Amino acid sequence: ITWSLIISLSVCYHARLQVRDDYEREVVKQFRTPLNLPGGVKQFRWEIKWCQDVLLDNMKLGPNIARNAALRENVFMMAVCIQLRIPLFLVGKPGSSKSLAKSIIADSMLGKSSEKDFLKDFNE
């Protein structure tokens, strides 16, 4: 349950913030038994990054594509929003991986035709 809550908070709030430190500190304070988060803010950040990395690891990436934080977050948000049929507006500076993330999603999330088994149950 703790992991699901962290990912939900990431999708709903965390991704929208420019400055995340205060938010993370305040949110982590709310995790009490049975929703334990012994690693505090560090664990909160790690859980989000781990989930984004798992998703990106299963995407079709070219050899020269840098797996930076912007790409990780954009791909994650697009995949989640496609799955849940939630409209998403990606806003950011030029060069912040918005179009690249869209191309990666389009090439990787092909439903039953996806190369990776992990993505076969995802929506197209």
C-alpha cells in the first residue's frame, strides 16, 4: 500500500512541482504505521525513480539517448496517463525531452505487439 501511495502522489502532485524539497519533507511526515517509510525523503525519491527506471528499462531506446530525469519523468507520466486515460499536457523548455518521450512511447507501447512482455498488457 505504501508503494502505491507514493506512486499516486508522484503522478498527482510531485511531477507538477518545480521545487519539490518542501513537498517531499511534508509528505514523508504523514507516513505512519501501517504505511511505513523508514528511509524518509531519500526512500520516497528512490521509490519514484525506481518505478520510472523500470518503465524506461522496458522501452525501446536508441543507443544515443540519454536517460536523464526529464526523459524518465515524461515517459512515466505519459505511460500512466495513457493507461488511465487521463489527459496530459507536457509543458517545458525546448530540449526537455517532451517530443522524444512521445516517440519512445509510440514506438514501445504497442499493446500485444510490444517487443517487451512487460508492455504487452499496456494500452496502445
